[in-house]
Amino acid sequence: MLLDTVLLTSSAPHVPGFLIVPFALLIGLIATGPIFFPNFWHHQFKNISIGLGLLVLAYYLFVLHDTHLPVETLAEYASFAILLSSLYVAAGGIYINANANATPLINVGILLFGAIIANLIGTTGASLLLIRPFIRLNNHRIKPYQIVFFIFIVSNAGGLLTPLGDPPLFIGFLKGVPFFWTLQHLFTPWVMAVGALCLIFYILDSRNKETFTPKPAVKARNEAKTEFYFTGKRNLLWLGVIIGATFLNPASFDWLPYIPLEGGIKISFMREIVQLIAAFLCFKFASRTALNGNHFTFDPILEVVFLFFGIFFTMMPALQLSAELASSPEFAAKLTPSVFYWVAGSLSGVLDNAPTYANFLSLGMAKYHLNYANTTQVSHFAHGLGQTPETLLVLEAISIGSVLFGAMTYIGNGPNFMVKSIAEQAGVNMPPFFQYMFKYSLVYLLPVLTLIWILVIL
């Protein structure tokens, strides 16, 4: 997802507080629907999500007479949906299988490998490339906690080292944060997060005694030497094209065509066209063996596309109201690095983390009388401003919080819900929304986030 978001300023139409009800209702239904009325939710979630999104959209257009934010949100959603769909198709044509025993150490190795390559092909690309092989490798001992930690590590924490890793960091890069700033300043929290989560996972996985008593068919297969099988190499080329196209941003390259929007916003469409073409050709010429081996269908990506349509449009008032609150001088004076870390992080867990990052970066710069639209000032902000080195810590807090807290819920980051859908399609009984939070993210992830806050931010 590549979002060119700007802070919602006080010049925008005032948003009434009741307009956050559709967003709260949608999040509540996502959390409770699969538990209390699964059949109804399964058949109606598309209509509910689209209906609530269109309801908020209609209010902006016909009551607030605001077309700017809806058009920008539509562009962001289209970019998000096209990128995820393209990566899903490309990864679906790559079949990786292993002839090996799924020991805790091998599983940790896969998670660590995913955390590393997430910085090259993004958390979405790494998640889609590895989730199916990870499930197949553990087919005789697969448990929900394994998928949850896959989301923690590969789908979120792993992408902290480069702007390619996670959408919030890519937005920072487009706005002027140097490319290697993340590697230079976020390496320590990356090691802490990935290392601590891998250690916790290893302990949990070691208690999964089925590791040592696999099904007979699997045992016979694993008696041979450890081998890895790879089918669909041509899709790596398409994967590279899709990822490379993410750089085709008119804000960075003046020669690219774009759709102009009020306020100097340039809406991209060339990168989306390239990604769609690559996805079509990728699917058309994909290895049927790889697609069949992955049991490829479009159901998981369609679920993500429909749900996030509603999330993107219903969260417009929530983002705007939070920005109005944060823009007050009294509130801004209270914004310390710790506040940025926890507030930006908490919102990233329930809102999309890319616009949350953009809003708080703009807010953080405004506190020091800097212009978010000025790439030179963003670069200076990233390196600490002379007598105000605190700005460096502010950016670190916003970056770490936006990326790591994205794993707190299924909707904090795009890959989360997709991994959940693929796992459920494979027969894994994934925890519902609240159970995911109270049984896993609050128990295992939150202490790690608190430790990083104490050692890095505080």
C-alpha cells in the first residue's frame, strides 16, 4: 500500500462526532460476527462493509460537501487493493515445499528469514510468499499460535529496517526521510522485537509435542534428507515488477503522469496500471502445478478487498477527529516521544497504520514549526534539529509505534487479515478478533512493545 496522505487541517469541514459510529460498528461486527452469527456474517460481510463505507462517503459528499478527502481516500484504497491483489496473485503462483521435520528451530528459521526478506519485498510480499509453505511444513502440528506469531514477525515487525518493508516507512521516504535512516536508527528495536518474539515462539513451539510424533505419512516423507522444492520461478520476475512499480510515484518523478488534486496532491495511476498488468500476465502464465499446489483461489484477497473498502471510508471521520484534537496547542505541548509512541501505535492497531504515521509525522513537525510538505525540512527533522535533537526520537517513536503496533489486531496492517484468511482456508481454526487480542497480542506482543519503549524511547 502506497499512500500519499496529508494531515487533515482545521480548514477541512467540521466532522460531527456521531460519524465515527459506522467505523465503530464495522470494527465491532468484524470482531463479533464470526463468533455470534457466523453464517450471517459470512454471507453478508461484503454488503455490510460496502454499505457502511458508502454511507460515510455519501455524508461527506452531500452533507459536508467535501470531495477532497473522499477522492484522496479512494485513491489510497485503490493503491492498497491493487498492490495487495497483485502480490497475492504473484505469490500464489510460487510453490515452496520442504521435505523436513517441522522442529521449533526450523520454524524460527523460517520466521527469521521472513523478517529479513520483508525489508526487500515488503511485509505483504514476504507474508504471501511464506505463509503457505509454513502451513504445509507444519501440516501435522499446525496450531493458531504459529500463525499469530507469523503475523507478529513476518507481517509486521520484520519490515522495520527499510522503507520497502512497511507502508508507513515508505511514506516517510517519499516525504524526505533518507532511505537508510530506518536501517541506521531502527536496527536495535528491530533486533529486540524480532529476537524477543522468536524466543517466545521457540518456547511455545517446543511445548508442541506433536513435533516429535508426526503422522505416519509425514514421518515417511521426512525420513529422507531435508530438501526444499521450488516451483514457479517465473513469478519471481513478476513479483519484482510489482514491487519495482511501487517506486513509480509522481511526487518523486515529475515525468510521470498523474491526476492533480487540490492542495498539490498528485494521485498516481501508472504504478497501479503496471501492477494490474503484471498481475494479469502473472496469473495467465503461472505454473498450474504451483497454483494447484497452493490451492489458489481469489476468496482470501476478495475478503480483504471488501472489508478494507469499508474500513478505509468509515475511518475518515476517526482520522479527521483525532487530527483536530491533536492540532490544538495545548495538546501539542503534551506530545512527548513516549506519547507519540503509544498514541500513534495504539491508533495503528485499529486504524490503517500508513495514514496514522502520516498524520503524526505532520503533527510532530508542526510542534517544531516545520512544514510536512517540505522534503528538506523532513530530512532535517529526521536527523535532529540543532538544539532540538528530540525530533530524532520523535520520528523513531512514530516509526516504531506505527509498524510494530500494526500487529495488535487483524486490521492494523494489510497482510494480517490476508494471512488469517489463507490460514482459515487451509483449515486452521484462527482466533476471532477479541481472542486474538486478549489471548495473544496483549499477552505476548504488548510486553515486547513495552520493553522497547523502556529501552529505546523512554
